[in-house]
Amino acid sequence: MTMTLRPGVVTADTEYGMALLDQDSGEYYTLNPTAALIVRTLLDGTSAEAAVTALTDTYDVSAEQVEEDIDRILRELRAAKLLAA
């Protein structure tokens, strides 16, 4: 799965994870370290399965929980209209 942010959305790594700025609306969104790792992994063109592996290797969490987190994050990014079509 390749995830692409729509034009006008920029990212910045922070000491607490990541920030997403929608330059069109001026709104910004903050991601915790777990969500930031998911987003970075998917933006790099890595598959959702590889993102699951990256998170289960980094955090003490089940693959099922990571899959649910990925689905939730993608839904939230789509709802905020931050992803390319």
C-alpha cells in the first residue's frame, strides 16, 4: 500500500512524534510516536504488512492491535482530507 498525502499537506518530525500541516486550511494535526511510525512507514511506500511488522518489532503490541490502529489512522486521515485520492 502506498500512501500519499495530498498536495498542500506537509509533515514535520517532532520530539513527540509528527505534525501534519494542511497549508490550505492552516490546520495542523499531531501524531504520537506510534501513529508517526505508521504514517512514515506507509509514506515510504511500505506495505501495511511491513508496517505491522515494524510496530510489533518496536512496541509490545499484537499484530491485530496494529492492524486496527493502521485502519483507524487511515480513516482519520481520509476524514480530514489529508490523503491524495
